[in-house]
Amino acid sequence: MSEFWPTELRVSKDRHRLTVAFDDGASFDLSAELLRVLSPSAEVQGHGPGQGVTVPGKRNVQIISVQPTGNYAVRIGFDDFHDTGIFTWSYLRELGEKGQELFAAYEQELAEKGMSRDKSEKPR
């Protein structure tokens, strides 16, 4: 169980951002792109260590749904039909706290693989 409890989850009007506020006063503005490319789903992370893939072409992805999953997480649906990621409160917190460095690592992976945030292609 997460030590932090969300007090607000709000999708921006343009559907490109999710604001998550926690009961300790911390609040994070997470981009849909960050949430999509770092989705905790097996499709993105793989089924074991080292099996994750880099997902390109998601710069303009939008959030189309946020559904509660028990009392510990939400399932976020995106306009590219990806909706299998279960985002726990602790994972959303981690993305808020470490999002910049995680996104920088993602951009580095894209560059190393000759991929782009703008061009959609098969994840690898």
C-alpha cells in the first residue's frame, strides 16, 4: 500500500496533462506522453527484466480516460488505444518526483535507437 494518498487527479482540458496531488501537499503535473511511454503495462515494460521497449511517436498523445482500480491505482486510457497500464499511487508519485530524469533517459533511448518523439513506429 502506498504511503501517499492522492487527493486530486485532474486531466487538463487539452487532455495532454494529468495533475496528481497528494495528501502531504505534493502536487505533480505529468504529461500524457510521459505517462504513455513509461506505462507500467507489460506491453511497455515486458514480462521480466530487460524486456521493456522504447515507445516512439507519442509527443501528442492524449488521455481519454482515468478509471479507478481498487483503492490503490488508476488505469489510464490513451487516444492510441493503449489502456492496459495500472498506475499505482506510488508509481504516479515516482513519476512526479523522478519524471524529468526518467524522461531524459527515455529521450536518450530514442536517440540511441534512431527513433523520434514525433514519428510513430513499432516499439523496440
